[in-house]
Amino acid sequence: MPQIWMTYDEIAELIGSNADAARAQAMHRSLDRRKSRDGLTRVKLDLEWTTRFIAAIREADPALDQAIRQLQGMRDAMYRGDRAAGANFAAESGR
């Protein structure tokens, strides 16, 4: 499972509450918390919150999902040395 660390404000947005409630829930769940170099405390998400986070990303923007698929296709084409795929990517993205 990936480690995802979020601030209380970010968690609050994820779960639909405020930062104080997110902090209280993180403490209740006994989640790992660390002070980052930027001075903000970040919480390591548990399985439930990680699942919500990933679902939110997937639902956020279909165009973003399409762009990710195109980038993955370009990466694969570059790995294979397929120049025709690069031309197709440029045509699809309007370049």
C-alpha cells in the first residue's frame, strides 16, 4: 500500500469536515503524524482514507485521466523506440 501523507486541512477536504475534526479523527485512529520541514504536521493515511483519496483522484477530472493514459503511452513508445507513436501523441494533443 502506498504511503500518503496529508495535512489536516487536506484531510478535512477529503472527508468533508474541518481541520480540527480531521485532527481529532487522526488522533482517534492512532495514525502516524510528523512535523514536516515546512512546519506543517502531516498524517499518514490509513487504508480507508487512502481509498477515499485514490477514488477522489480518479473522479476529479476525466481530462486528467486521459492525459495520464497518453503520457503512459508515450513512455511505453519511448521505451520501445517507436517514433510513430510520438507523432500520434503530438497529433492527439494538438501540437
